[in-house]
Amino acid sequence: MLKIHGTPKSRAFRCIWAAEEAGVPYELVPVSMGTGTKTPMHLKVNPNGKIPVMEDGDLVLFESLAINLHIAAKAGAPLSPAGDDMSRVLQWTLWAATEVEPSAGQWAYNTYIRPPEERDSGTAAAGAAGLIARFDVLEGQLAGRSHVVSENFTIADCNLASVLYGSWSNKFDYGGHPKVKAWLDRCFARPAALAARKLRDAA
Ligand SMILES: N[C@@H](CCC(=O)N[C@@H](CS)C(=O)NCC(=O)O)C(=O)O
């Protein structure tokens, strides 16, 4: 059975959601942030000292969004479409990781993750501005379709929405981007997302 190492409060949440979407049975191997990620046993599966890690038989993967592409591929279409739509999935997944996640992190760490005395309001504002610039792009993309690639929910939606989970659940102002907000609301109301959110809330 597929194993996901991590805790649902971490980026392992993304992979739990993907496994739920794919209908792939999985076992959660508890690894805590902080000390758990630095044990010799964990460093063997991820020398970066981070979670999540996925084991699928002999295959061991780190990087949450790569893990999700693998999990989705097991399910096939529509979660993992073929042809040009797969190229679009890769484009939006890499966009999530390289264009969106750095700004999301700047905003999150400096608004609700770090203790108030360690927050930097300038960095939070820079993160918010970065997010808004990406939401302008996404709002345009969602003008012609209900999901990021097509009318179908694909792993690109799971990957991009899960990078935005922190801003969505911590009341980032999506006022100027109603299509982005409605798409996130739809994504996080899916039964698979609700199952992952339940584990996250309980962790
Ligand atoms: N790019 C990596 C980032 C992984 C990452 O930073 N994970 C955090 C938890 S969400 C972590 O393990 N940090 C080290 C720690 O907390 O000990 C991914 O997407 O998997």
C-alpha cells in the first residue's frame, strides 16, 4: 500500500487530498515537523529533512507536488489527463511551486504562522502583492473554464489549490478575484478535500 510520511498539518495534506481524489488506499506514517524530519530513519527517505515523503513499492519520492503527479497518474483521466492537457497540468503545477508558493509563504509566515513579535509587515505586504499579481493571471484563466485546465478537476487544481490552502483558510482578501475565490471554494468542498481537511483539523 502507498505510504505517506508526514502529518496532515504539513504539506502532507496535499498528498492525502490527492490520494483521496485518486481513490488510492494509503497509510499515513506519522513524522512530525521539527524533530521527526531530522531522525536518521527519516533522512534515509528524504535527505532534505522534510515532509512529505511517499513510498510506493520500491519508489520513494519527496516533493509534495511531484508525489501528487505520481498518485494522479495511477488513477488516470480525468485526474491525470493525457496529451496536451497533461502538459497544461505540468505548467500549472510548476507555476504553483515557483510563482505562487513563495508569495503564499511570505504572506503566511508574516500574518499567522510566526508569533506576532517575529512577523514583518513589509514582507507580509510583499507576499500579498505577489499573490494578487498571480490571482490576476488565474482570474483570467478561470474566465473560460470551471477548473484550471478544463471543465474537469485535475491534479493541477489539487496542486494549485493546496498551495493556496493557507491563504484561503486564513481569510486572505480574495475580493478582487471572485472567480479564484469561487474555484477555491469548489475545490475545498470536494468530498476528497473534506476528508483531508478533517484529518488536518484533527492533527
Ligand atoms: N518543496 C517541499 C517543501 C517541504 C517542506 O518544506 N515541508 C515542511 C513541512 S510543510 C518541512 O518538512 N519542514 C521541516 C520541518 O518542519 O522539520 C515540498 O513541497 O514537499
